[in-house]
Amino acid sequence: MPAKKQGTVKVACPHCGHRQAEPATGYSTNCKACGQYFRVQEELRPARRKSETGPEQRLIACLDCGTELNVPVSAQSTMCKRCSAYLDLRDYQITSAVSKNFRTVGRFVVEPKGYIFNTECLVGEAVIKGRFIGKLKVTGKLTIYSGADIKGTFTAGCLVIPKTEHFRWNEGIQIQSADIAGELVARLNADAQVTLRSTAKMFGEIAAPSLSIEDGAVIVGSVRIGNGGNLGRAAQFEPGGSAKKLRRKTEVNRG
């Protein structure tokens, strides 16, 4: 009785890519094009490679020297590779009365019933909805809600007033940038762009290198546009002007 013909499969040489027919149950062979030896079964059923990517990463900045670092999302702390500073990466949520200093790259939230006093905070991001008494420095975004009661000093990478929220500050505010969608009564001094969304209402003064105004935004006060000491003359704004008119006025008065 004649032997059953053995099945064949096409395999590719791992060295040169040449494809050739080989017995499906074969163990090894030589490439007919380049002559190199390879194992048939390894090419038919390649071993699953270990993942070359590690855990999911996020980008942070050292609170001391500003060096950017990639750290695992799940990490709770790390050390700066440049200045060796210890960095807390945890988020904090204040829901009751607390008298404590905080220093974290993470998110710092004071809830409506939260009350933090006699404190110095250096954080990566902050959301203030309750009471805060002390010094607050935010390297990233600082979001302030209507219920916020702040006494002391604060600075931020970007000041955010959300839509439908309002905030009043009687002293000057020194910030990197601002994104205003709600109502703000203050004197803003920004190192970068100030953005007024269509729902924004700004009462006071703005000094910044650039200003972006969406249609519908309201400004009552003065605006100085320019770089550093080369700020242009102040443009005076009163209620009733359209956003288009406001944009033209600010452009005319750039330094």
C-alpha cells in the first residue's frame, strides 16, 4: 500500500525572506536561496515576544529644578534624576479642616466642605472649591470655583475659571497664562496668553503678551498687550462692545 503523501507548508527563511515548501511536520531545513539553517516549527509557530513596552508612563516636571521626567502612571513617588529631589506623585482631596503643608506633583483638590489653613502648598495641579488660607503655588493648572474662599497668596501656571463660575480677587494676580470661561474680577498680569471664552466676563485689568477673545466675551476695564516692559498703551473697554470690536482695539494697542 503506497504511503500517504506528506503535507507541505510554505515557510519564510528568517535570514533572507525566501519562501519555500517544507513538510508540515519537519523540524529544520536549509534555505534553498541563501543556504542558511533554520527551524521550520519556530517559523510556523513563532514564540510570543515579551512586550517591549513597560508600564504606562506620564510626563511630570520636578518641583525643584523643572526637569521633565517619565514615571509610571501607578507610581506614588520618585526621585529627580537631575537634582535628586524626592517627589510625591499622589493626589490629595481635602474634605474637612486640615492644617498641613503639601508638596506634590499630583492633583490637590479642596472640596466645598474642605478647609485648609496655615499652610504652604506646592502642587502640580489644584482645584479650589472650599476655603484656603496660606500660600499656594501651582506649577500647572489652578481651577477656581465660585465657592472658593482664598486668603493669602497664590500663583499658577494657568488660571482657569470654568463656565458659570465666578471669582473676585482684590489684589494683582501673577500667572503664566489664563483660560477664563466664567466671571473674573481681578487685575491679571500674565507671562503668556490670556484666553477669554465666549461665556467669559472680565472686570478689571489684563496685562499680557497676547490676548485671545472669543465672540460673546465681555471685558470691562483695561488691557495692555505686549512683551515684558514693552507693553502697549492701555485700551479701555466698557459694556456693550462686540468681541470683534474688542479684538481690533487690542491689536491697535500692541507694543
